[in-house]
Amino acid sequence: MRIVSAQEVADALAWPALIERLANTFRQGVEAPPRHHHAMHRPDGEATMLLMPAWETAGYIGMKMVNVFPQNANAGLPAISGLYVLCEGLHGTPLACIDGSALTSRRTAAASALAARELARQDASSLLVVGTGKLAPMLIEAHATVRPICKVRIWGRNPDKAAALAERFRDRFDCEAVTDLETAVPEADIISCATLSTESLVRGEWLQPGSHLDLVGAFRPSMRETDSQCLVRSEVFVDTYAGAMGEAGDLLQAIDEGAFHETDLRAELAELLQGLKPGRTNDEAITLFKSVGASLEDLAAAIEVWETLEDNQQRHRSPPSIV
């Protein structure tokens, strides 16, 4: 069994190829049972273990184990860590143990970019990223793969982290850190939120016609990044119905407040990509994509890693000597 490091994952998952791999997997579908979600009470706060299995009908099998420790920020460590085990489908033999944190971050950003490719205006050129964690730079790169992004603004609870992240991208974009979301949100074509917030950060009254809101962070019912008005004003799409209605705090809390209903959801990502339901209705509409993550995405990304590594290895093998 091959051990695949975080750097190898990053090298293997070029954004265009990963986004297209996700699109094809959503179109074709896989077997993906609901993920196991276990709360763990630790000495310094609550943590979460996620177990996410998926398999192709006659192909690869995989499962991801992820530990989410929001309190890790206090120790200067990533909030999310884990691993992915990929197996071949004929006999169930393990092929690779893949760094789960790198895989999760890149597939999550790629799923957001895929949704933006389907939902954001074609001319969307300005991006606001809310959050400064490990996912933030990947969201910038992924969104810039599918839309002509030239202006990037970054907001974080820690202004120094936002400034440092902006500096990293200043040679590629008009990129600056901001401190006032009320001003920054209306100026952005795409707003991408990736935080572990339990209170609203983005308000519906700030959203401008034609914008696209990408909500990545809140993956538990107690979490939210937006107020209910964001959903009321938007055409709302999700990665999967089951995941969204089971865990998406932005949706569930809006439903509890009586502002939103499950029947208000326009489509899940597979329906968009299969052409079963329409996306954005017009250039003035506000679209919202809420993801909580799906094991289909992990399996697709793991297969892309494995097949890319295998292809690279095959290309670098020396040709047989000619006698």
C-alpha cells in the first residue's frame, strides 16, 4: 500500500482536472451512505470525528476519517486532520493511504469552484474570502480557475492573518485584506465563506443583485455563517440534499426561524450537472451554494490522486533497453 503525503496530493490535484473529475463523478454517481458523525468531548473543548465511506458500482472503494478540532487554532495547528484509504474494487485490496487534510481541503475548494462554474455570473471578476484558515488560499485558486477573478479581498477575525494571506497573492491579483464585511460584501461578485463560526457573519441585506454566495464552513447544525435573510433573497443550491438537511446550520437555523423551508431548495449539485434542474435564472439573481462535504467528492479526489501518480510513475519508467 502506498503512503501519499500532503505534498504529493497537492502535486497530483491540478485544479482543472480535479474540478472536472468532480463534475463527472457527480454526473455518474457513486454509492455514498450517510457519513458517521461523532461528537467527542475533549479536555479543551468539543471535537468531531467524521467517517465517510463511498464506492463505485464496479470500481474503487474508499473511506475517509477526519478529526475536527476547532480549538487547535489556540495551539497554532490546523483544525482538520485525517486520512483517506483507497482500495481497488475487485478484491477490496488497499491501494493507498492518502493525507486526508490535503485531500479534504482541495476537494472542498474544487466543489465550490464547480458550483460557481454552474451558478456564478460568467463575468464574475471579484472575490471576497471570509476566513483565513488552510482552505482560504485554495478557494482563491479554485475560483480563479473557473471565473476571470482579478480582484480578491480577504477578511478574517485575525487581521494579521488576513494581511499575510493577501500578501501571498498580491503578485497574481489585486489583493487586499479588509476589516469591514458590511462594505466588502456588496463589492464582491463571489463571496466565499470558510469559517467555523456559530454566528452570522454575512447579512442578506448586504448582498447585491447578481452575486454568488459560497458557504463552505458551517458543517454542524449549531454553526452558521449567514443570517436567514441571505437564504430568503437567494436561489439556494446544495452539494447534496441529505448532507445539507442533516448538518447545514445555515439552512437548519433559517428553517427553525420560519424564514426558509426545505422545499425552497432549487437543486443539489448532481441535478445541476445532469441537466435535470436549472441553475441561475438571470444575471440579477443572487445564488447561494451551501456545502457540507460529501464522500463522493473524497472518492473522486482520491481516484484522481491515485491515477495521476500511477500515470506519472508509468511515464518516468525507463524504456526497455534495445539489444
